[in-house]
Amino acid sequence: MDATAVQPTSRPGGRTARNRVAVRDATLAELAAHGYAGLTVEAVATRSGVHKTTVYRRWGGVDGLVVDALALADEDEWAPPDTGSFAADLRALAREVMTTFADSPASAAFVAAAFQSARAAAALHGFYAQRHRRAEVVVTRAVTRGEVPAGTDAGAVVKAAVAPFYYRVLIAGETPSEEVADQSAAAVAHAAQAGLYA
Amino acid sequence: MDATAVQPTSRPGGRTARNRVAVRDATLAELAAHGYAGLTVEAVATRSGVHKTTVYRRWGGVDGLVVDALALADEDEWAPPDTGSFAADLRALAREVMTTFADSPASAAFVAAAFQSARAAAALHGFYAQRHRRAEVVVTRAVTRGEVPAGTDAGAVVKAAVAPFYYRVLIAGETPSEEVADQSAAAVAHAAQAGLYA
């Protein structure tokens, strides 16, 4: 589910496409090292090897760098786990979100950016909306299998399963744990099966 | 549950206590207007009527202003709703968190501050830890009444009930709704009663 989990896209194309990936990688590295408050076009230019004037011209500024990193992440092939059962799918999803966020030091910086830039906020919200839409198949498959009542709000289920992880890490300052991911997924699966998200 | 919901404390004491409240009120107003990134000691001094050198000496800087606003919030008398039933208590709690956050334009700024200052982060996490501890009585009362199994993780229940609100507003960029608060509380109550947070 995470913006920083995307592998560098290898696409045909020339220097423009290569520069875009180099700038994205440099943006992620700088966000990981210094956070959004410490992100500068100069440092991204130096790290990426793309000339500073090119970065300014194409990306505009630090908010443009964040927006484009999220746009590139949107282009990946991410799909949620497909284990064959609803509860196991939801558990695997919650674990994946936790692991990806923890393994990607830039993750929290994208959330921080949204507080400081309306453009970054719109990009972050758009990125998560797309992730949620993709993850909803976990619920629609469960409906098809008869595990969950028809009419279940798939988006609400997906968000409820991952929300405790974000809340605990970003608001409560806790260290993420697989136990919490599993507990959250199991509770939401149980409630969804009982029709409480219908 | 919210940092900004606290009423100004009226305490005996002289100018120091009055200044502290005036500076806290000015900090909340400045956070609401300009966010943490736009918070300045100068603006807080002007708005509070407390001399700038006094603010610098006692609060140190913008992170100190945030830390003290949260410390004052910690001193309030907040207790979670007590309706007589577990599901209704959890629903009232989720609604209150939503309403308080929505009515307090500085709320999101406290979260933003935590991304930019380790001191503000520690204060935010401490504030929420204390709120969670107070809210846990909703679960312990339910255990006493036999509505929820003994051994239920009260903190996990409280956090799971409010997490979707924060996730939807801060990460997904959605507008909060009472429907979501109610749905989240009902689902968590159902799962807790089934022993899924034990």
C-alpha cells in the first residue's frame, strides 16, 4: 500500500524518463534522511545528478517532487494479497502495510508533507484513494465466496483494517508490531462477516 | 480526547499562571490560523500580550509552545462518556473524538508538529497515551458488567475505535462523518465482545 514500496519503473524511453526515476529515487532518499521539512531541490539535484535548473523547471519545487514521487508510485502494479480466504487476505494486507511502512523511511515524510502543502496533500489523498480501491477486491472476493454479506462497504473494511497501524505509529508514537496488525485484521474480518460494515 | 478541547484552566495564582493560559490560547489560535509551519514566537507574543522576551525565556521556541499547550491539556478533567452500556460508550467516545477534532482547528497542527520536532512528538505521544489510559475505563467497566471478556486489551479497543477517524481525515483526506464514527465503534464493540481483543 505504500508510496515508497514501488520498484523503480523500467520503462522504454530516453533521458526524460530516466531523469524522472533518478529524481524520484533522490527525493525518497532525501525524505528518508531529512524529512519533508528538510527536503531541498538542491539536495535532490545533487543526489540525482539531474541539473538543478532542470529540477526547478520540471518539478517546480519540493511539493512538486513529492507529488511526482506519488504519481510514479500510482503507476505500479500493486495488488492486495490473494490467499483464498477473507480473514487471511485481510491479515496479509495489514501485515504488508505495516512492513512496507516500516521498511520505507520516507513513508512518514509523505504524511508530513501533506500538512505543509495543499498540492502534496491532494497527491497523498489521491494515492491512498487509489490504494484503497485496489485493496477493496479483498472484500468483493469475500462477498463472491459468501464469506461476507453483499452490500458490505469494502472501502470501510479496508480502511478499518489498516487504520490502527497508522494511528498507533503516527499519533500514539508506538512501535509497530505484527501482533497489532493481526489483531486489527481479525477484529475487522469478524465484524465484517457479522454484517457490521454493510 | 483532543488537545484543544480543554477549557482554559482557572487556577489561583498570579501573573505566571495567567500568562501561561494566555500564551496557550494564543498558540492554539496561531496553530489554527497558520499551522505548525507558520507558528512564530513573535505572533504568539503579540496575540497573548506577553512580552516576546518572556515567551522566549519560558517556552524556548515554537516547539516549547506546543509542548506546554499539550501539558496544560493533560491537566484537564476529561473522562470518557458513561452511558451504562459498552457499545453506547464506545459510540459516544468515537463521536466525541470526531466532533472535538473537527471543532478545533489546531488539532491537526499538533500532529504536524510531531513530524518536525522530537520534543513536540514526545509531548503528543504522551498526551495521547494519557487520553487512552483514561478512555480505557469504558472497557474495564464493560468487563465488570460482563459485556466483554476479562483479559480484553482495553487500550487496543479504544485505539481501534478512534483510529479510522484519524486515518480517514489525516491520511485519506476524507471529511469526517458521524456514520463512520458509529460504524467503527459498533464494529470494534462487536469484535471486543467476541473476545477478539483478548
